[in-house]
Amino acid sequence: MTFETSVPFRAGGEGYASFRIPAVVTTASGTVLAFCEGRVGSQADSGHIDIVLKRSTDGGRTWGPLQAVGRNGTDLAGNPAPVVLGTGRVLLVQVRNAAAATEDAIRRGTVSAADGRRVWVQHSDDDGLTWSAPREITGQVKRPAWRWYATTPGHALRLAGEHEGRTGRVVVPANHSLPPAGASVADNGTEGKYNGGHCLLSDDDGETWRIGYVDDNTDGYVNVNETTAAELPDGTLYFNTRNDSPSPGNRADAHSSDGGESLTKPFRPQASLTGPVVEGCVLQLRDPDVLLFSGPADPGFRALMTVRRSTDGGTTWRPVHTVDGLPAAYSDLVRVDAETVGLLYETGDFGPYETLTFRRVPVTCLTGATDE
């Protein structure tokens, strides 16, 4: 089977040293919007970083010019979390902080609130051609004690079911870090056990926001980090997270039966998803009903990008499409059209951050209707 691929972003091009942290959605009119962080000076997670976008009107085969849609001067705007509303509007949730504020410093609590992680939202009503000015929502979605803060990475969700008397709830998976408990001299807040998870909720198309579930557990067994989510056919939300603590495997998952307000149980290890410590993405297909996960499958290295599927709501997984054996890291999945799923992922010949590549994968390849 032949798979079409394109390269919307290549490190060192178009004014940016590196492109990282992919997120992708398909608009109501079928335009594919590929977002990522454009890192100006280096590959580092701090510094001058813009949220950049490329549009495709032919299903990801070719791409238009680069647009810097989220700019914070020479500081950082990152972790794009786009979602398409029922009106066709595209919301873009993101985080911002001072260029010099590294994750280590923020987690240690040595960065001021003004320079630390803050949360913003903006929107487009013309398929990503133009964007509103960003609006800050930090006070609605971040608790004062939280230090590090990140949305997703990857796409956010608009739910099909009814919540609070309305359909179309927006859910943005997120994570944060806690300060060390008590007066411990051994801990400084950078330890993995201080990671926690939560989600952002909006029932009015992004006008107002609040915090949904919060999963904080400092026992060092499962500590939630970068999180992705999907709405299962019965309306249950499935959350899957990177786990930086030494429990079985490097991933954990949880379910919510109330639209993200709470979790049925806290996150627990998901050892059937073998891979390194890295971000991953889930996507629920509705025709047919299959849950997909994308991420590297090598247990010790960021390599071997693989799509896996679950037919039991995320309880068990098996591989259905291995891209290749090359280095690979972060990814996002999108339904391009009835026949195609798109995979936007970090990869390269000699390192995982050389390109952001878009791969068109036939739905039949992922659902078992045909072999690769």
C-alpha cells in the first residue's frame, strides 16, 4: 500500500531554527490546519517561540505559506491546542511565558507569576486565514499553587453529548506541577512525582472556562504529564497520558463519565502501549468505531512511529500501522475525510526533530478492513 507524505515544516527554514509540538485539525470546510511551535533561536523548550500554522486545502498533500498566528513578542507562545466548534470557528488555546523562564526554574518556583506559565485563547472564523487578538484566561483555569502548566499537546475536543444543558462542550487536556510538600530539603519541585493532570472545560464555545477534573498524586507511581483525550461512542471520555514515574510502562490512562468534570478512577498504568517517555495522541473514529493512538513504539528511544488501535475503549491496544524505523517523537492525529486519517509527527533521518511530516493513512489500514 502506498502512503502519501508531505513536509510542512523543516528545521532551519522560514526563519526558525526548529519546529516542534504538532497539533492538527480539519475545519468544517475540509481545510487541514497544521500548528506547531516555531523556535527561533534553537531547539530548546524556552526562548523566543511563536505558534505557527500552515494550511492545506488538498487534504495535506501540499501546504500554503507559514503564518505566525500566536506571537508573544520575543517571548514564548506554545503548546497549541486547536479545536473546531459547531459554528466552524477554530479555537486555539495556548500557553505563554517569558523567554528566559525555563521549565526547571518554573518548577523550582523561582519565576514570578507574571513571567511564568499563563493561558490564552484566540480564534479564527475564516478557516485559519486570520486570527483574533489573544485573550488571557489564566485566572479561570490555573490554580495559584501550580507552577509548571501545559495544554495537551495536540488537538483539543468538542464533545457530541449534552452537558450543562448544552451540546458542544470544549475539553482541553492539560498538566501542571505542584510545589514540594512540607519542608523537605531533598525535593525542589522538579521531581516527576509533583506532576499532576487536569482539564479545561468550556460550555459556551470558549467564552468562559473552568477547571474540570484534577489528578494529583505524589506517590511517584503514576504522575500525569502531557495528556491527550478522545470521546468514545457512548459519550465516555478517554484520557491517555505520558507518565514520567517508574510504574509499569511509560503511559497511563483514565476515563470520565461526566464530560471531564471528574475521573471514574485516578490514572492507572497502561502497559500495553510500549514506548519511551514521550507525548502521544488519541483519536476516536466514528465510522467505523475505532480508537487510535499514535506514538513511538521503541521502548527506550524516540523512534519507530506507530499507530495502534483499541476496540475496547482503550483497555487493550495492538499496532496497526508502523510508519518506519526512523527517529520520531511527538505526534497528532486528525480525520481528514471519510477515507483518510492524517498523522502529523516529528521525525528525521538522524534525529526526531528534523521535520514535521504529514502522512495520509487510509482508514481501512487502521481499522482492519485491509492489510498494510
